[in-house]
Amino acid sequence: MEKKTAEKRIGVTAILIEDKESVPKVNAILSEYGEIIVGRMGIPYKEKNVNVISIVMDGTTDEIGAMAGKLGNLPGVMIKTVLSKK
């Protein structure tokens, strides 16, 4: 029987980091998933004491979900992900 490969989807993740201690952990996770990251933009918003990162990805729902889960479990890190329908 032929094994079906998982369908890739385009996704965008917004990451807000309020706990500066989590920044190295966020960067380590993003490096771990570097193969699915198409682009990244980070803005240190000093007036609000928060870092904002947006990530564009092209990966399977499992890959994107695993990355989002690891990021969302870090203290002081909030994320939201949107995926394309196809």
C-alpha cells in the first residue's frame, strides 16, 4: 500500500515575549524548526517591554503544531498561528 505524505501548508505565527528569560529558548526552538521557516521578523518593542516576532512557515500541520506547542509552553510567551486551508 502506498504511504501518503503529509500535506504542507503555509502558516503565520505571531509570538509575543513578555519574559526576557524566555528569549534564548524561543530562539533555540525557532532554530530547531528552521527547515520550515520561510521568513522571520522580530521587533523589540522597548516602550511596552515586549518582543514581537512574526514567522512565516511552510510545513505539515504536525510540524507547525509541534513548534507552536513548544513555544506556547514557555513562561511569558504567547502565540497565535493561522494556517492556509490548502
